[in-house]
Amino acid sequence: MDTKKPKQQKKHAGVMRGRFSGRIGYVLAVAGSAVGLGNIWRFPYLAAKYGGGIFLLVYLILTVTFGYVLIVSETTLGRMTKKSPVGAFHAFGKRLPFHFGGWINAVVPMLIVPYYCVIGGWVLKYLFEYLRGSAGILAKDGYFTEFMTSSGSVLFWFVLFSSLVFFVILAGVRQGVERVSKIMMPVLVVLAVFVAVYSVTRPGAFEGVKYFLIPKFEDFSWLTVVAAMGQMFYSLSIAMGILYTYGSYIGKEVDIEKSTIQVEFFDAAIAFLAGLMIIPAVFAFSGGDMETLQAGPSLTFITLPKIFASMGVGTIAGVAFFLMFLFAALTSAISLLETSVSTLEDELHVSRPKGCLIMCAVMLVIGSLSSLGYGALDFVSIFGMAFLDFFDFMTNSVMMPLAALATCMLIIRVVGFDKMDAEIECSSAFRRKKLYHFFLRYLAPVCIAIILVSSIANVLGIISL
Ligand code: PFF
């Protein structure tokens, strides 16, 4: 789900900028952008793949340290400059590093939205099948693989989902969709709690609960850290320019620190719930075999139908769940596309329809490659990855760390901590000031270095992610 449309318009620095109605509006908008496929689809499969409990632990530690620093930094820079990322960097200088910093933050959503829509297409397809009463068929072993390899079908659902996203943006019904999604999200949470309780109480599921909740230190590897870090970026909508933009909409009275903690709590809670839904079910329905745990992007789509089918009310549960899931995916995709189009409008001075057309072309190219990567184009692999995995890897493990590095460097080298502190202290005391300085100066660059070096090592085949 996604953004709360800024309420009043305020003229600032010659640009009409929207404003959130206050902290609650801002928190809802950011939490809305944060909660999406990342929580329900991406988190469970990564947790299953990278050691369960140890992944959860590393993820949570990273969220409250590194994630916290980045959310506070991006939001504060957005509010200070009243600009989206490219403009925010330009507010401090016009040389090459500033162009790079701004643009790398702005380009990431443009590369994510196409493959985000491919997964959105999978959700749409499953919803359609549930509506047709195919609950039993969806739960069969091998169904998802068959679907993924039938290129035409994947492409069709990708195009349909993307058309829905474009339609919402062009027809100006975005607010309507988001209003519906505000009702859908709480329902999704209630449903997820229900499914999670059902899932963890299945015979054999307890092993899965243990796998997910109890960290085993022998399962720890750098890959756990790298995967958790990429997921943290993705899930919290960090290093994609979005928080700069949202920050530019808030007033000086908003307590950035407090809002950040609330957003992180909300986002982690939903991911945690999704993990509880899926991972124990893998143990209950597939005996927790390594192969299923390693299933990757398909895990949620393989496991959920099995849970629903065993409930005996597969069709109703499936329709309800995938409908909510669709709304969460749709509104997140809308905000990714909207961000991309406005960057093109503002920075390349193209009209809105032209911006949409450019994004349409980008989506067609990257989205089609991602759709066909497991089917007709499965003979092509880039550094050992199918297209979708490659785009996901490039954005999360290479570009987002670079974008985050640019933000850290901007603060350390140019803006300075005094200015950041003053901006944050506009609304309230900055309680974690010392931690913030320490994390930003030392922890963040180390984390970024780890993720970048590992990613390059992976590409060169030295390690395998
Ligand atoms: N954080 C979203 C998710 O976890 O699915 C992805 C996302 C949506 C990122 C919208 C950025 C954004 F603007």
C-alpha cells in the first residue's frame, strides 16, 4: 500500500509542494510505501533461504541501526531542501559527485518498478485462479514452476498488472485506490494473523517455528548479512529517493526520530507475520526439506496455496488473501511509478504523458525480460542469474548500497552533522544523536563496503549468493 496524498499545497522555493497533514499522515504514507511485496513475498523466501532465525536476527539488528540512520538521514535531507533526491543533492553542489548521488537514488525505482510489476502479475494470476475456483490445482506440486515457464502467460499477467498501474495513474483515481487500500491493509493484517496462527499449529510446523525464531550461529555467513541488508533497503523503501520526496512534504513540527521508529516497527511486524505464515508451513506441508526452503522467489506462491487448500476453505481464503495482497502490491507499484515519472518531469523537463511513455518503454523492456527469464529465455543467464533475479540483485545489492553511500558521504563531507542535528531538533530533542553520529560515520560505510565487496565477489564467481 502506499502514500497518503499530501494535503495542502504550500509554495516553497518557487515550487508548489504538497504537505502531509502531520506526523500521523507522514507515518501512514511511509509505512504504506514500505509495506508491499517486500514483506509478504521477499522477506519469507530470503529468511527461509538464509538460515531462518539468524537471518531474522541480523535483519532486525540492521533495521534498528543502519536502517534507522538512513531513514532519518534521507527524510531530514528531504525536509531541509524541500526537494526530491536529484534536487536535494543539487542544493549542495553542482559537480559530478552530486549529480551521481542524486541520480543513483532517482534511477533505482525506475529499475525496480518493471520487475515489481512482474511479481504483481503473479499475484493477479493467482487471484484470478482462486476466483475461478482452482484452489486445488494451485496447491499441486509443480504448478508454480509450470506457470513460470509458460512465458506467454507470465507476460500476459505482467502486462495486465502494469496496465492497471498506468490506468490508476493516468485516470487520476489513485486516491480512490489508496483509500480502499487503507481499509484493505488492516484486513490483510488480521487475515495474516489468522493464517499465521493456523500455519504454526499444523502438525510438524513447530520445527519451522524453531527454524524461523531461534538463531543458529553456525548458519551465519556474510551472505546472511548481504541478503538481510538488501532486504532492508527494499522493504523500508530506503535508497530509492522515496524518503527524500516524502521528507520534502513534511513540516518542521514532525518528529522524524519517532516517526522512523514507528515505520520500522510496522514494517518489521508485517514481515515477521509473513515469515510465521510461510516458513512453518514449509515444514508442515513439505517436511521442511532443504530444496523447498531454498525455493527463492517462488516460495510464497508454492506455500500459501497449500495452506489454504488444507484449511478446507481454500477458495474463500485464497480470494480474500490474494485480493489484499494485490492491493498492497498495486499501491506500492503506483508509488514507484509515480516517483519515477515525477523525476523525469522535474529533471528532464518532459511532460507527464511523455514521462509515462518513457517509463512504459523501460517497463516493457525490463519487465518482458524478467517475465521470460524463467521460460523462453531461460537459456540466458547473467552472472548465473535469471533476468528477474539479476535486476533484483543489481538494484538491491549494488545500486542501493551506492545510493546509500552517496547519502552518507553528502552528510559527512558536505552538509555536516551540526546542520542535520539542527534540522532534526526543530521538532523535539534528538534522543539518539550520539548513536546516529556513530552509526552514520562508522557503521554505515562498513555495512555498505561489505555488501558491495560481496556483490562484486559474487559477480566474479568467488562466492555464490
Ligand atoms: N518497500 C516496498 C516493498 O517492500 O514492497 C517496495 C517499494 C514500494 C519501494 C514503493 C519503494 C516504493 F516507492
